[in-house]
Amino acid sequence: MSLKIDLTGKKFSRLLVIRDSRMRTLYGKILWLCLCDCGRITLVSGDNLKNNHTKSCGCLLAEFLRRLGKKQTGKQSPAFKHGESPTPANKGTKLYWVWRKLISRCYFKKDPKYKYYGKRGIAVCNEWRNNYLSFKKWILSAGYKNGLQIHRIDSSVDYEPSNCCLLKASEHSKKTLYERWHK
């Protein structure tokens, strides 16, 4: 039988142990209620506290990623300014993923749709490619809502404000199929 070591009041990196939460992990380990320096409360196993595996509530990683964005660009990265990209705490917004998928299919060879876009020379205008907030401003002004998709008016021209509109998914599919068969 193992003895319970009381961690109450001890500080581990950014976490101050408040008390035993009376909850256990799947392996029967105590989950400690901890107060992070940022003000959030989190549950952490004693092992993770003692071996320094968990150092914060997640805010440390977020700070690291913000600093990383600054180092790579010399300024605050647009991916971190808007707060809509994925973090350990959330999945990111729907619009952010629409933008990421647009970039992916035009520039990343491993994307399953790359052969229809990037391989054919379709690109995303610099205004959108380098600035999510610019893309967001355009798509919201164009009347974006769930169920609508970006459609290029001329399928041989890049993604840019003057060549894009929003269509219902069913209309988009019909036009895309029509364009593929009649080219």
C-alpha cells in the first residue's frame, strides 16, 4: 500500500497545488486541483507535477507559440493575432479552417485535392494567402454562413476577391462537375 504524499501548498513551475480533487486517473492516481499563474484552475496528476511533465494549464504552450510566430516573421504572426487558430484549448473556428483548406489544396502536394488546384497552377492571392484577417473580412462581407462554399467564377483563375463567390454546397458541386466534364 502506497502512502499519499500531500502536495497541498507546493508550487510546481507555474502551478500551485490547492488540494486533492478527490478524483483519480484511470490508473488510480490522485488528480490535484492546481491554480496556474495565469489564474486558471486545472487538474493534474501528482506524477506529472513531480516529474515536471505538466508545467502550466496550457498557457505556457500558448505563449511559446506566440513567441515562435514572432521569431519567424519578426513581428506578431497573423496566425496568433486573431485568436481563431487551433490551440490546446480549442479546435479553431470554422472560417479559419476554410482558409487553411484553401491554402492547403493550392500549395501542399500531400493534400488529396492538390491535383485539382496546386498542380494545375491555381494559387491564392497574396492578400489572402498571407493574411487570414483579410480573407475573413472578404468572406464575411460576401455573406458567408454555414452551408456556403467558396467558388471560383473562372476555374482557370486563382482564388482572389474578384474571382470568387459563395454558393450552397449542392450548387458548388454541380458547377464543379460541369466544369470538369466540359473543359
